[in-house]
Amino acid sequence: MKAYLFDLDGTLTDSREGLFSSFRAALNGLAIPDQTDEELDRFLGTPLPEMFRALKPGLSKKQIAGGIDAFRSAYEADGITRNLLYPGVPEMLEAIVRKGAGSWVVTSKPEHYAVQVTRDLGLDRYVRGVIGAGLDETDSKGELIARALAEAKVAGKDALMLGDRFYDVVGALETGVLPVGALWGYGAYEELHAAGCRHFAQSPDEFRKTFVEAAVIPSLVDGRGKRNQPSVGI
């Protein structure tokens, strides 16, 4: 692989605590009843407009914009600092540097937030770029991945997308990129498999050994319909 693309929340970082407090600020502003942590779990990695419409159908664009503003006020005040790297992430990214390949963060989070989180956690020393959504958060994951491929100057067949939600899998398949499911993240194996993912890793260490340091890296072609068990990388 020449390019490794990584989702941010739920793949490189555990941002649940900061996101939940910011979610609740937005829901309060939209007069949406409070949700339990378990109910909010399903929206981790979901663009805010999609989340708001799921909880309160019929919201206007103006109301959605107000909810986004409430989320951002809370997130910028506190939530953005409540991020933790998953164990093994620095070592995983460092192995890619040693290999001579490139890494990019590709996230549905607004790009300026993603850049700040990447910098604050020291990941900027490993990645060559950060691709994120616009402020309206309407970019699809496929569009974001396509931007990353253009920036990396590689074809889809030479890239891999590691993510924890079905958006990552669908976006990767749309662009001819090999999707790999991060089973330590917010999405379940069943969700990822149903979206078309056929390769998985249980931890950043397993991903590093299987998809970075291995002599043979799987491709999208040989991944279709093979090795469906979540405990096996390839």
C-alpha cells in the first residue's frame, strides 16, 4: 500500500466523552429529549445533520444550523480537548513512516477541528495531511476519500481505509479503496460486514502487524467474500 487513510473518532482517538457532552448541548438547543450514553453511541461518527434528523424528523435547515452552532460552542469550549489516543496508535503510524508509505486522516469532522485534534495529540508528526468536512458537514465519506487520494496522488487500488463505521466502508468501496474494520471503535463487526467490509483488526497492534508490516498486504479484489471472522485480519 502506498497510502493509508484513517478515520479519526473511534479509530485513532477515543473522543466519546467530549462528543457526548457536546451532543447534549445541541439536543437541548433543539428541544430534543436527552439521550442515554447507550442511545448516543449509535451516532458516533454520524454527521450532525443526519443525527438531528434521526432524532427529530422535519427539522428545518435553520434549526439544524442552530443545533450545529450549539454543538460547536460546547465542543470548542471543552469537548475538543477530551480525546485519548487508543493504545498502539503511535506505533502503528510510525511503522507506516518506516515503510515509506504515507498516512492521511480522513474524517467527517470539520477539517479545522480535525487538524487541531491531530496536532494536539502529536499525530501531525506521522501524517502527511488531514482531510475533513466543511462546516456544514454535508461531505460524504466517499467524497472525502476521493480528496485524500487526489492529495496523495495515488489510485484507489494502492490505498487502504481504516475505519470503525459503515460510512468508512461505503466510502472506501465507492472509490476502489480497500476497507479495513477497526473493531476497537464505535461500530460493530455486523455493521461493518453488512456494509461490505471483509478485513478486520481487533487492535492497532494487530492492524500494524497485518496491514503494514506483513510481507503480503491484502487487496480489494482478494478481500471480496473472504475471511469474514472478526478475529482474523486477513
